[in-house]
Amino acid sequence: MGTVQRFMIVLPAMLLLAACDTWFGKAEDPPLPGERLSVLLHERNLVPDPELADSEIKLPPPSPTDDWPQAGGYANHAMHHLEINESISRAWRSDVGTGSDSTDRIIAPPIVAEGLVFTMDAETTVSAFALDTGREKWANDLTPDDEDDGHIGGGLAYEGGKVFVATGFGQVIALASATGEELWRVDLKGPIRSAPTARGGRVFVISVDNKLTTLNGATGETLWTYSSISEVASLLGGASPAVDSGVVVAPFSSGEISALRVENGRVLWTDALGAYRRTDVVSTLSHIRGRPVIDRGVVYAVSNGGVMAAIDLRTGRRMWDKDIGGIESPWVAGDYVYVLTNESEAVCLSRESGKIFWITTLQRFEDEEDRTDPIIWTGPVLASDRLIIAGSQGRAVTLSPYTGELLGYEELPSGVESAPAVASRSVLFLSSDGSLSVYR
């Protein structure tokens, strides 16, 4: 039996977690006693490709990065294989402000630049912390004076000494990264529930009405706009545009994905990753909530509606597609793509063909017996031969990128609603209770 094939058995999630007792440790043997319950609601419709059963996965060596300046890393969201230490532990934990509640939510992932960590809490207070110590450098409450209702929004991006903030109040604000001083503020009218993307002196923002606005990073002036199909219903949060090679790839809640020229907004191509063969209400939403990735001239994207595709950046030609639905960003490294599905599966696919190497099923419910309190997983992030995945139940797990085997786990202060960030050999988790935890 091949290396990959040995890990194709679907193991009960609670058994998997019971088998590990350290963050990056090896699994121990004795399983918990009792009846083993399947963690799947439906029969699996994804299976590994038999042709790859004896294939050996070979990744490029990990490389260090000092910064994580955007949601998803760099502007193209292609971070490849990052480097952290072999054994890590929590270095510090800080309070970033107000945590999530029934009306306000923390959905903005942390970013890292200039040795600082930038965060936004549930009430639109942006803060900066020293990455090495966790000491707060500055904080700025960006809530407009005439707003006091609950809201959900936005995110952060860094470029050229500025932190660009997109808010649920429909505003984009530029702050000086060193001091938090406000440099400019523009009103885009529609609420923004995804982080902006900054590259080459431009800031790209998508509002909830599926309008892409491109701003001058120095002044806030609108350079051009593009509108997709408007949707009445969508999932919480949204995806940031990906930018590379003079092209911006914009994902929308309609399931449309569009490639446009950075300088003038001219459309190169559009595609639709729409829902099909779905029967429940949520999965019929075609929302592209995971950030698209541009890597070596190819766009990788997945929609909630059940389509994952690799698309040629210049021509819009689909190179392959799969019946995979997800709300998290794919992760591309070497010849492989890793993705989390809506069925709480971690999947490793071939970058070239979309064929599946392995599948690992994660815990789907906090209460497996009654199937209540579903767990939402975020990630994956690949760092030093580990896939790091964090969950809404307040636990992070690590999987082998080569086999899908569970390696270890870590308890977090509370649930996590955004994928971890990696910079300067540190792993950062922003929990929904407003705590920022840094491991190194």
C-alpha cells in the first residue's frame, strides 16, 4: 500500500484529536474507548485519484518571511512554504480590544509589517503591537461620530508606511503605520466586509454590493470602478482581490470572478463558479469567500457553491475544475494545492491537474453524538512541513502536508474566525474574544 493510500481511511475526528497531546507532537497509540461515530453527514463525494496512490509528495524547502502585509500574505496570496522553528510555544498574548458578540464580529485577520502586528477589533479600533514583545504601540478608534449601530466589517492591508483600513461603515481609511495618525478617509457608501488589497500605490476594495473600487493609495482618489452582479444574500465576510502581473482578480458573492487590468479596469475575462447539484439553502449561495490565489500565471479559486477551478490568468481558460465547495482560501506550494472543503475535509490536489492525493476529515461538530454546534475551520497555512488549521471551537491543529496525518493540536483562548498569519518565524492567531496569541 502506497504512502498516500495508507491515510485514505476516514477516522472519527474525536479519535484523531484524542491521539495527539502536543502542538506539533506525534500521535500516541491508545484510542479512547466507546462507540466510533462517523463525522460525515453525507457520503463522501471526493476520493483520492488511484493513479496517485503511490505518489510521493515533494515540497520545496521552507523559506522565511519577515512580513504578512495583507490578508492572505502578499497581494497575490501565494505564500508557498513558510519557515518557522521546529518546536514552537506561545511567546505572548495581548488584548486587541472588543471581541465578537451578537451584533459585532471580528473577521479582519491580523497583518504584519515593519516589526509590528496590526489588528482591528469588533468595534473598528485598529491597533499596532510590537511583534517581538506584544506591547501596544498605538490604537485608533475609526468609528464615525454619527454611527452607533452594530456592524461587521472589513480588514487591513499595508504598503509603503500606510495601513489601509476597510470598514463596515463603507469607508476606506489610510493610517500612518508608525503612529496610527489618519492620513485620509473616503466614503464608498456600501459596507465593506473584506480586507482591501494594496499593491503598486493602489488600493483595491470590494463592497457588499459587489462593486470593486480602485483608489490612489497616496490620496484616496477613486481611479476606476467595476460592478458585478448584486446579490441579496451572502455569507458573512468576503474575499480580498488578488493582484499580480498587472492584473487584479476580484471575487464576488455572486460566484463571479473577474480579471481586470490594474491601470484602467479593462476586463480581461470573467468566470462563474456557481452552485450546481446542491439542495440545501446555504450551499446554493455561490459566494467566493476564500481569497483567490495567483501563482505562476494561474488563478486558483473555490466557491461556496461547489466549484473549485484553476484558470489561466491571461486568457481565462479553465485548466481544470473540481466539484469542491469551500469558504477558505486555497494554499499553493510547489506542485500542490491544499484546501478546506465545506465538509470539514482537508484536501491535497495536484496543481497541474486537480487530481486528489489525499483527504483528511476534521471534526465537524463540537457535539459529535448530537451533531450540534458545527465547527468552522480556517486555513490552511503551510509552515515548516505542517499545515496549520484553526477552528471556531478554539483549537488549532496541524496536519502533515505529505500524508494528511494529524500531528498535534493547541488550545486557543476562544474560537478563530480567520486563518493564522506567519511572519518572522512566528504564528499569529486572532481569537473571537479579542485576544491575539503569538507562537514562536
